Amino acid sequence: MSVKDVKDLLDVGKKLSSYIKAEKEDALRLECRKSLGVYISTVTVGNAFAKWVNKRFKNQLTFPSNGVYNVKVHALKPIPREITAEVKTECNNQIAIDFKKCLDLEMFRLEIYYRMHESAFNALVHQRSSPEPFKDGKRYHLSAQLIDPPSLTRGFSSVEVEDYPVAARVHIQESIDVALPSLKIFKQIRKLEDDLLNEQDPRAVGKFIQQYRQYIGLKKRFEEEKPIQTLRELLVFLRPGKFLNYVNVIDDFRLHNCEWGSGLMEVASNLSIPQEMVVMTRTDLSLDKQAAKGVLEYQEAVFAQDVKKILNPE
């Protein structure tokens, strides 16, 4: 079970805030990388809190454990320390926080972690990644901005969005096509295979024979170039972690990771390589900083030269 969207998390936080009778500050933290929404309440232990806790049946906060990822409680005053194990119990799929054990404190912080649908974060932030030519490569302008900040201030002193992702789709196919002429031969082979298999006209015998001879000739040329071992070396070279050496991020964004794009191009039997690399960056937003801007630079010329060294060694 998980919270469907940020509105649900705001509603949950508001209900919890109304439940705890005390002087307090409430906040929300959205941990995008972990798909978690965190309700945080910093409570000052005073007379109002003590009276509320000592009322019958008001000494515990309980909720279903299947809807909550984690709960943490920290003493802040007089001595900062985590006291989760002392106040938290789990039984019959219920989590209970015993506030009576907090009465000897001056201040404590309650953190409740809810699982969030990843789509919820996309409804919260508008993001963009726009490419443009730049020197010997490409530059991707990155941006992320809270869509509706007022909706995030419903009773919360602060709202933080951590590690919001913005992806740059970096195309690499052209660099590989230029460096490996045999790819053109392979594409011709595949096209001829399709033409031969799909030929429906029984009278086109002459055309069929001509195409088949062309097919055999191209197959021979392709095999003579022996590209398989070279392509395997290329696959090792195209490991996502290695590709990060060709990109750089500046300003408000951080380089997170990289993976192959969904589009693959077949380069030989049972061998495929990506047409693009998806480079993931992340940034932080808050009510104090509602927008972030940055730049991802791709050293395309350097990448193309290194590909050429692999595919056409001296």
C-alpha cells in the first residue's frame, strides 16, 4: 500500500497534526530517490501536550503498518538521541507510538515515512531538458520548478523535495554509425532479408534471384570484416557507468546515474547497442527555493573519437 499522490500525503499530515495537541511545527519531506513521503512534527513538550497525553486513550498514536514504511522518533532536548525503540511497538499489523514516554523530554521530533507512487512526484514538479549544439558536443538545459507551491503550505512550516530526477536523452547512434562502416552493410543485409521473406509475387523470380545474390555478397563482405569481436569490445565500452566520463553537470543539478535508452539497434546476430544513453540528474527544491536550473554538457566529439579508436584501431 502506498500514498497515491502528494495531496493524499498532505491530507494525512494534516490529520496527524490535528491529532497531536501541542505546540509544534509540522513539515513535509519528499524523498524522490526512495519514493517516500515523510511527515515530520517537532513537538515542544508543555502543559498542553501533557494534558492531552494523560487523557484516557490519548497516549498512543496508531496506524496500519502496511501503509507506513518506517517511523522514527528523536529526542531533541535536553539530550539529542534517537528514542524510536523506546516508544514504538508493532503488533497485529499496527504501529503504535507511546507519547507517555516522551513526557520527560523538552522537545522531540516524530517522523513518519509513507511509500509514494513515483508518478506523484511528476505531478508536483514541472521539469525540462532541452538540447542545443555546443562547441564539440551538446549542451542540455535542465530545469525543475514546483507547480503549485501554495498547495504545499497547508499547515506546514516547510516542504522539501529531495533528489528530484531530470533525465537527458543523449543520442549516440550517429557517432557509432560513422565509426563502423560495416553497420551499413548489416542494415542492408537486414533489409534484403525482409524483402526476400515478404516477396509475394510469384512472377518476380528474376528480382528474387538478383536480391539473393546481392544478399550473399553482402553477407560475405560482412563476415570478412569480422566485426563481432570489435562489437563486443564496443558493448563493454558502452557500459553506463563509463559513459558518465563524457558528461558534466553544473549549477543546481547533480549527476546521478546513466542507463541505456529503450531504443536498441541491431548490429549483428544476437548483438544490439543503444541508440541513446539516458543520463539522470537530480536536484533539490523547497518553498524557499522553488525552482532549479542547470546545464549538462556532453563531450560528443571526444566520445566519437574514442568509439573510432575501438572500431578502427590503428
